[in-house]
Amino acid sequence: MIAPAFRDNYKWRFSQGAGTFFADIKDEVFLADVARHREEFGSGDALRAEVEVRTTREPEGLTFSHTILRVMEHIRGGTSRQIPLGLP
């Protein structure tokens, strides 16, 4: 995560590898925790989340929109924990 958005209808900015993207967060429980200051963010934080990516063909090329459907874990920056991949 690069930049959280604390106002309604603002998109959050995330990094994934070398690229960045903006996403809406639809997880109402997570957003309520953010509003109540139960979630605090710092440099290098990450979210493990269920993400929907929509691809649309436009005249100028493909466009992608991202939606965070559910935040499963907020991982604080600077931790050395390995994120489980959920593989069998």
C-alpha cells in the first residue's frame, strides 16, 4: 500500500511489484475500523485482500479497474513475516 484514502469515494493507491494501481475498497468492516482509528498505517504496510480486477477494451487500449472486496489482513511494514500463499 502506498497511500490510504480517508474520505468517501477516494481511491487508495497500492503498489504491486514495480507497478502501482488505484483501487476502491468495498470492505465495510475494514473501512469502519479505519474511520474509528482501529487501523493505523505506516510506510511499507501491506494488505492481504480479495481483489477484483476488471479489464475493459477501450479504443486507446485495455484499461484495468481494481476493487478490494475484502481485507483479510493488514501487515505492518518492517515485519519479516512471510505472507502465506494459500497453496495446497
